[in-house]
Amino acid sequence: MGWYVEVLKKYAVFNGRAHRREYWMFVLINFLISFGLGAVDNIAGLSSGRSYGVLGTLYGLAVFVPSLAVGVRRLHDTDRSGWWLLIGLVPLVGWLILLIFLATAGQRGDNRYGPVPAAELGGTASGFGGTASGFGGTASGFGAAPPASTPSGWFADPLGRHEMRYWDGRVWTGHVSDAGVASVDPL
């Protein structure tokens, strides 16, 4: 739910970049809320034969701007202009091309739209709080920079399992438990 809230906090922010997970988690939660509101509209008789009921329409209007904004930021992550959202209006193939653009991995490193959004996982996209350096190194895993003794790229597990996770600049690739056993276990 943190991904969804973070997109709403950036209500009309059309600059910068959005990580693939940020975008798709917003789309998923948005779909689930819309589905639930549609069911409530039908049960309460608020749809009266229309495709959208009162609650669904109000919700759709409320999330229209943040949906556009996160879509533009997602395209920025792939080093494309936000105007590429308009390709979705092209009949038959436009939505398919847009879907491919939105599902494509973001550009590694900084691009003309800003820094890698994954570097912001600590403070924006993950909902865990903290700094741009990652999840932090406090006992709870939230909010502070890792201790000086932690090697670069390693951070305390935000799930509080007393493990360390390695951040390679794009994805969490694995963890090392207290016993020192390495395994691949992405978030």
C-alpha cells in the first residue's frame, strides 16, 4: 500500500522518474480499489445501468491526475518523453506499444529526467522512509543511514529479520543471514 500512497503524495508531479514496481503496484492497487468500489456501487444501486457508479466515477476523477503523473514518470525512467502516453490513443496497436514501454526496465544510471528512482527506495517508492542511501541501518530498518562498518551497498533488512540485503543500484539481489549464509531472496 506504500507504493500507492507515495504516488498519491506526488499528486501532480510530472518530472522525475518512477520505478517499474512503483508504477505497477499503483496500477494493481488502483484496479483493486476500482473493482471494490464498482461492487459497492452495484450492491448499493448507485450504478443504475451505467458502466460506472457514483463512487467509481468520483474515485476515477480523484486518481486521474496521479495516474497520468506516474505514467509520465514511468516513461521518463525508460528515457522517453511523457508525451508517449498519447500513443495509447492509437487504435489497435497504440495500447500495446504503450504497455511494452511501461513494462520495459528503466535506464541504468542517471538520464535526462533525473537520477535512478531505485536510489530513492529509502524515501519515496518503498514507503519505508529513510534516506536515498537505502533502507537505513537502525534496529527497525527504517530511517537512518547504515552504520560506517556496513560495506557499501549492504543495508539492514527492512522486514526486521536481522539480515543484510545488498542493493546493486537497481534491485535487491539477495541477503546474508546472521549465520553468514548467502542466498538469493529479492524483496
